[in-house]
Amino acid sequence: MIRLAPSWVLPVEPAGTVLDEHSIVIDGERIVSVSPHDEAARSHPDAQVVELPDRVVMPGLVNTHTHAAMTLLRGFADDLPLLEWLENRIWPTEARWVDEHFVREGTLVACHEMLRGGTTTFNDMYFYPGEAVRSAVQAGMRVVAGILYVAAPTRYATDEQESIERGIAAADEWSNVPGVTFMLAPHSTYAASVASWERAGDLAVELGVGIHTHLNETWGEVERHLAQHRRPSVQWLADHGALSPTFLAAHAVHMDSHDIAVAAEFGVCVSHCPSSNLKLASGFAKVQQMLDAGLTVGIGTDGAASNNRLDMFQEIRTAALLAKAVARDGAAVDAHTALRMATLDGARALGLDDLVGSIRPGKQADLIAVNLSSDDAVPRYDVASHLVYVCGRGDVTDVWVAGRQVVQDSVCRTVPAEEIRQRAAEWRDRMAPA
Amino acid sequence: MIRLAPSWVLPVEPAGTVLDEHSIVIDGERIVSVSPHDEAARSHPDAQVVELPDRVVMPGLVNTHTHAAMTLLRGFADDLPLLEWLENRIWPTEARWVDEHFVREGTLVACHEMLRGGTTTFNDMYFYPGEAVRSAVQAGMRVVAGILYVAAPTRYATDEQESIERGIAAADEWSNVPGVTFMLAPHSTYAASVASWERAGDLAVELGVGIHTHLNETWGEVERHLAQHRRPSVQWLADHGALSPTFLAAHAVHMDSHDIAVAAEFGVCVSHCPSSNLKLASGFAKVQQMLDAGLTVGIGTDGAASNNRLDMFQEIRTAALLAKAVARDGAAVDAHTALRMATLDGARALGLDDLVGSIRPGKQADLIAVNLSSDDAVPRYDVASHLVYVCGRGDVTDVWVAGRQVVQDSVCRTVPAEEIRQRAAEWRDRMAPA
């Protein structure tokens, strides 16, 4: 048993709460209690005490949309129009280089960065999902892997069906490993076939998983869908039986009021990726409007090729700031809301909210400690707003996943920094434009 | 003489350049040469060599708009609509607490944060400018202080004229101190009197200074100006003879094509404050359109009460990302452009581009070294895009102002961290809501 004794606890549930001088007692992988220090000390006198002065303990961050292995392509091509970036730079490079090896090592580099920055769960969508899972397990991270498929042949699979089968095989292989779950991951309405979309809902139910896809990321995508299918994409997905509370729409930038209403009717979840949406000039997601409509909105980094950081603190800050200007309301997406989006709402979007996303007895001990008193962060008035607007990932000092400490004093204990530096350098030398 | 020997130099001039394995030789406060390591070693064999492996040296960042002393109000009131924030929280607190002491100590806290984050020059606008200058000089920072005035009586001055006179007296007092300049700083078109605006242009010429003001920050401000004065604010300022290449408009969020054309005609400069414009829900400045029109656009943090970081790396990243979505073009404000805005263009906006803002022989040695190879920043393909999209202020290791090293290995040598922690805590305890 371990008793964490920070200056503050931000449990996310109940909403808007900050607890002063409370302890969190952990037994194995689970949270046992949250109570004042003295009470916790009396109840659990034998627990090993971890003093965390000047720190707040909050739930580990949930990154609801990324392509972790693409970390090897961090900054590979920037400042380009979307299609030129994708078609001339990213896709040819992927076609040439992406194999099991790339995915395993790229994901390991990503996990190291994410863990150090306070992310304990990530929702991945990439080729060779089994290899991504292997690295996540090695790093001690919670992962939701995508059974990715696209209609076109890739290096990974000769056709859509093979891609689905490879993903299902990976899901079977990892089905008994704690902390590993899968989602069906048709790339998008445009890149997966119509036939595959017609059966996606049924297949997801059959497999007992949710659906994770890119949706309405760019204006061009929305227009082309309408021209081709004579119905807006959200309605089209509803008509094909794909939508449900386990459907996760990544980006969801271009959602009009009707799209939002249909999505809300089916309880659809959204992964908001603010940095990526700006960097690729996709546009401004209407986050406050989606929240008001009752949608569950998590936060995601997207891949490092379009961000170029896997930094949930950066995304929380950007999400909170951007939502205010988009809604023309300085009170939109306040600090507690932004923190809930990055934790409990993200967990809900991944079907994991019974396990993680808030600090409650019985839940998994996915926790992070954040220093609120760095020399660049004085003075401090409010714990929640400090976390969102002042702190950054550099202030994360300790991270636990399912009760196991994976980051201590800002050092990742599961993946040696030297290893990720070496792997990254090797891939860079291989792939860098001459 | 000192020879800095980093892995890369990003000189800002010539545009788009990154020099591999070049040295910068500094003699006293000035840059003497930029040349390949071996050539520099031969030419200056006696120079003290500072090896900077994995680091890029670039010009110190220029923060073109802040209210440094408000750092003591960092996070004092967040997530509120603008008017409630300003009228119910910020103004009453300022009226009660802001005196010479507040400005001196708040500015010192701000300088510590800015220097550690790579900012070497700041353009300040606040009460008691002489006290802000005192702290900047103590910290070893370059400062442009505002001769601030508003029409209403404040604790600082009983009327506008007294405010102007106090500012001019401070400018006279500091007129012979290197690194200190002043600008005339009418708060805004709405808060300074019409009479003061009628003579602002002449007064600035008489004093030999530029004009720094808040302009078109909110939509309400634009509408009220039009209703009251029957002319858009930019045209109104032009008609009053206030506009010139030494006129710096902070925020400039709501600028239509006519406003931009008039501003361009007079060579007006802009301080773009992306985080603050989002946080206060002010809106989206048309940065690429202003650049295309020929305006000089620098970058600013605004005060810590509306950001809540004085972090130019954060603003550079946000400026580059946001401009793309606003312009609907992933190629808008590319990495080199964003870095130039934060250095040379900022220096030009403050009338300091002959002295600082680029790495050129003869210029002042205002330089920063940034680590491009932190464990969260691998791999690396492109120096400029890495600086903008991957790095953060935590990667700044060393800072020089006028050849004097003020930050070494991330520690500020001019202001003890212990002192700023203590000052910030004292003011917090005094001012915190009960």
C-alpha cells in the first residue's frame, strides 16, 4: 500500500473540487481512499508515504486521438498546405518506411514523451496496431489500439479486409492483457469503403468494441461527402447504423447545428485536437456548442507530424483558450471543464470511465503529480486555473499507471531515455531528406 | 572577447537561414563576427570559448506588449467575461494595491520569468514606469517603458496631464542608461482623452519617441468608437496625426481591409498577442493579411493576468498555428516568419532594429541558446520548425543581453529565484481573495 500525500488533490469527480491536504491511498493497482492526511494516516498506518509538497495529484491525462508511431516523423514536413503535406510528403514516406519495426520503435518514443508529460492512456490509430500495443505495454501505459483500415492497398495490408483481419488478430492476441483494449478504426468516411461503413456498426457490436474515426476534419471533406452521398456525413453514418455512445469522432471541426444535434441524439463522443486543427488549417471546432448539446468531448494531440508535440498540457491550454474566442465568451470551457475533458470525458470516449479518468475509491490508480510552484509559476491563486493556464508538461514530476510508478522525479522508469534517443536518431538518419 | 560555439546559428538575417557549426564572437556588448568555427578560432584565438552542443543560438526574443508588474496578478481571476474580469476583479484590485512597491517587485518577478524563457527585451505599459525600469535594469533586461496615461484619475496620477508629466520625468531620469528607452503610451482610443490624442503625434515627435497603445482589441471597442466618432479608429488616429512607422498598435484584432490599408499606408506596427486575444475572447487577428499588406507584426504576451504566462515561445507557437487556421492556409506564418516576428520585427516595432533582433556584426549581443535535443524533442529534422513547434521555454539554457550573460544553465544570474518566490508569496498573501 502507498499513501500519496500531496498539497492538493483535483479528483475531477465531484466536479469543480480541489481538496487541500488530502491523501490518496493505493492498494496494488486501485485507489482505496481519498481523505485528509491525518485520517488516511490513522486508517493506513503501514502504507508507504510519498510526500508531494507543492504538488497537486490529478487523474492521468487521456489522449483520445494520436498516431503514436508518427513521432518518428516529428517535424518531417511543416508549413505546407494540407494536401501537399499529406500526398507529397507524409504518404510517400510512410509507404517506404512504415513496418513493424517503425511502429514498435516510434510508439516507444511516443510513450516516453507522453508518460513524462502526464498522459497515462492513449487512443492510437495506425498500421500494425499489435506492435504499438507491444511498446505501450513495455512502457507501462494504458492503450486503446485501433483496428485500422482503409480501402486502398497499403504496405500493411493488400486490401481493407486483410487490414480488418490483421487488426482483429492483434486484438485477440492482446485480449487478456490488462490496460489494453481495441476500437474499430475505419480511417474516415472517405478512406474506408462504403461497404465497410455499412457493416461497421454491426462489426463493432460483434467485437464488443467502439468505433474511432476521423470525421469532418476539413471543409473539403465535408463538401465532397455531401456531393458524393447527398447527405451530410453525420446523418449518413447514422443511417448506416454506425453511430452510438461508443462512436468517437476525431477532430469534428466542421459540425453545423444539425450535425451536432444528430451526434448528440446518438450520444457520439468527440476527440478535439486543437493544435493539429490549427496547424493543418483545418479550422475551429465549436467545442462549447458541442458541450452545450451534451456531447462528450475529449482532447487529443493527433500525431507528432501535425502538432509537433504529444503534449496534453499544451492541448488543454489551447483547448481552453481557443474555445473562448470561438464562442466569443471568456467564460467558455473554464479550467475545471478543460481538465475534465482531458481526463474523465476522454476516458468516457474510450469506454474506460469505469476504470480511470477521476480519483475515486475503486478506480485504477492512474495518477499524476504536478508541481504548482516552479520559479516561472509564481504567485499562485487557483489550483485548477494554474494547471490549465500556467503549468506545462515540464511541471509533471511523478506518474502512476494502475498503481505502478512509471515516472519518478521527471524520469521515465520504464523506457530508458538513452534508448529512445538512439532509436529516434537511427530513424532520422534513415529517413531525413538528403 | 567571447566565442559562442553552438551547433547551429539562426541569425534571422538573411531571411530563412540556418548556419551549421558557426561561431559568434562577442566583444563587450557587441557582436563582432559570425563565421565557421575554425575560421572564428583562427581570427580570435584568445576569445573565451563557450561550447554549446545541440544548441541553436538565435537573437533574444522581443516581447512587444506586456504589463510586467501584473505578474503578481497571474491567475488572480480567470474564465470570466471580459468586462466582469476587468471591472469587477482587475481594476478594483489595481486601485487598492498598485503602488511603486507593487510595480518594482512585480516587474522583477516578470523579468526573471521572461529572461529564463529567452526574452531579452520587453515593451511595458503600466503605472509607475520608472519603477518598472528600475527592476529591468536590475535584472539586466532591455526595456521600453510606456509613458502611460488615461483620462480618468488613478492612484498613480490625479489626471491625464499629471500622468504624462510623471512618465516624462521618468524618461528624463533614465535617459542616459543603456538599454532603456520610452514610448508615449496612451492606454487606448477610448481611455485616453480626445484632446490628448489630438496632440499625441506632436508630443511623440517632440520627445523623440514612438506611440504604444491598445487598438481594436475587442469588437465592442470598434463599434463604440464608430458610434461616437463616426470614423473607424484607425482612420480617426490618422486624421489626428498619430500614425507613423513608430506607432505600435497592441492586439489589432478587429482590423478590416480598410483599417489594414490605412495602417499600411502610415507604416504602422502591430503587436500580436495570440494567447491573450483568445483568453479574453477578443477574437482572431488577421496576421497573414497584415503581413501581406506590409505591416510589421511583432509578438507580445500581454500581462500575466490575461495569459497567464510571459512565455514568448508559447506565443510564437500559438501565433504560427493560429495564423494558419485564420488564413485557411497551412503555409501561412511559417516557422522562419514566426521567429522573425518574435525578434527582428518586434525590434523594428520598438525602434530598436538597428541595435537588436538579428545576429549581425555590430549589433548588440542579445542572444539566446536553445537546446534542440531534449528527450521530448527527438527526432529533429529542421531547426526552425523545431524551435517553433517542438521546443518551449524550458529548452532555453543561456541568455545574454548586450554581451552580459544573464541566464546560465537555465539559472537567472541577475535575480535570485529565492527573492522572486518570496516577493510573489508576500503579494499573494496580501491580495488573495479571502
